Amino acid sequence: MYNEMTAIGQKYGATCSQIGIAWAIAKGTQPIIGATKERHVIEAAEAAKIQLTSEEIAKLEALADATGIDTRGGWEHSME
């Protein structure tokens, strides 16, 4: 997944982390960024400007599924 995120990032001049933030935003979330340095805030602001294509989002979703990453929010789990 890292390699694909890096490749997508190269297209946008963005880091892998910024692609992760852009992906979270594309999914309709408001990611909470653990910023400990000024550059973290700047990178997050720049990531918010990235508009991933539907193909890129689908590719990232498929890769997440293949690696077992749970991309659902806690509120999306069933309450049995």
C-alpha cells in the first residue's frame, strides 16, 4: 500500500502521509492530525487541497481491504 500511496503522491507532489489525509477527507471524514511541529499543520492544510480521483480512491480502498486495514469508523460497526 505504501508504494501505491507514494506513487499517487508523486502525481500531486505530496507525501504518503498527505495522500492518507486526502483519502480520509475523500471518505467524508474530518481527520484529527497529531501535529507536533509547524510543518505537520502546513502539510495537513496542503493535503486538504488534494482531490483524489475516484479511481485512486477505489485503488486505495482495494489495497486497504487486501491488507486488512479497517477503514470504517467506530460508528459504522454493528452493535450486537
